Amino acid sequence: MSNTRTGSGTSGGAPPKSASGRRGEKPAIGRQGEKVAPVKASRASKAPKSTLPKARPPKPPSNRAERTAERREAIIEAALDEFIARGFTATRLDDVAKRAGVAKGTIYLHFKDKESMFEELIRTALVPLIGRLHAPPPIGGSVRDAVEAFARTFIQEVASTRRGDIVRLIVAEGPRFPSIADFYYREVVSRGLAGMRALIELAVSRGEIQQKNLARFPQILVAPAIIAVIWQSLFSRHAPLDAIEMFRVHLDLIFGERRTT
């Protein structure tokens, strides 16, 4: 009885299968004789493809910011129209939204209520103007010239425009809404009086104003500006007022008449 060996030396049979299960492929030899699956050269030579999406250029951040600013400005403009037409009490946020062309919910993204919206009107329309009072007179210029220049700006940009309607609304409805009057006093009136008092004290030190007690009552110096705002809304159709000329006469009483040569 002969011993028959099986394995790679068997003659007349099919070639042995490799570890990969394919005929004719020699298995690669790993460490310590371990057989590992063969790697085809054609696949190994190809670089792996990136699965990450290509980076897109970022959109300019200003686009969204500009749209937000434009929407906020439209709301403020619509609110001013409604406040002027209806008064503070009768103005509704629904009407403001409709006039601005936005949803009512959009208003709450910018303002918590009607009062804060009105405060924003004061802050944007009047506060920057009052800030000019704190600038000292130009070198070589008189205090009178500085006061007259401010009065001219106030009359042209407030008394004769819709900004004056904001002041008139505060005068008319401030007693019923003291928080609005308080805000206006804090943001506009107190700053205006402080700036005017500083100018009066400077004029007294220079000898431009003889009445030293005027610094106690800076309201006297700006009184014609307030008169011009009220007159414009109530009586201008009956008796048009030259507010700038009125202010010049008022300054003559305080500073003395200008000498003409």
C-alpha cells in the first residue's frame, strides 16, 4: 500500500489556489511567514479621492447686515409716520408693520414695544444734533457766533422738518407718558442745557455776556428755538415766523447789538 501525498506536489491536477482564492496568484508574505491578501498594483497606485466638499467663497457679511439695517430704518420711518398721523396713544404696531412692509413679529426683533421705538426716534433724530453744543467755538470765533450757528441748524433741521413733530409729540403726550418725557430730558434736554451753560460761562469769562446769572438759566438762551418748534405747528399758517431773525434779535438782547462799521 503506497502512501499518497496531497498538496502542492500533486501532479496532473489544477494549480493550487492562493490565499485570496484566485488561481495563479502568489500570496504575499507578511511578518513571521504570515500570509496576507495580495494588493493589486493598479489600485495601490491611485491616490484616494477626498470626500470633503470644496470650500465655497464666503458671502460678504455686509449683505445681511445691510438688509437688517434697511429693515430697521424702514420700521423707524414708518413709526414716525404713524406717530405723526395718529399720536403716540393711538399708534399700533400692526399699523407700523403694515406701513413698513414687514410682519409684526419682525418689529419685535428690533424693538420690545412701542415706547422703545419712540425712544429710538429721539436717539437717532435729536441726540446727535444736541451733541454739537459740546464742541467749543472755533479758534478766533465768538460764543455768540457758535450759539447763532447752533440755533440756525436747530431751526433748519428740527423746527422746519419732521424732527419738530417728535418734539411736539413729547410736549403734547409727555404728561401722560412720563417715562418718555424722562427719556427725552435725559438724552436731549439735560445735554443741551449742559452745553449751553458751558457756552454762557465761557462768554461771561470773555466779557461777551455781562449778566452772570444767565448761567443759572440756560433755558433763556434757547427759548426762541422751542418757540419756533411750537409756532411752526400751530400758527405758521396764520403768521409765518422768521425764526432765525427772531433768534438774532434775542441774541442782541443777551450779548448786545453788533456794531456795524
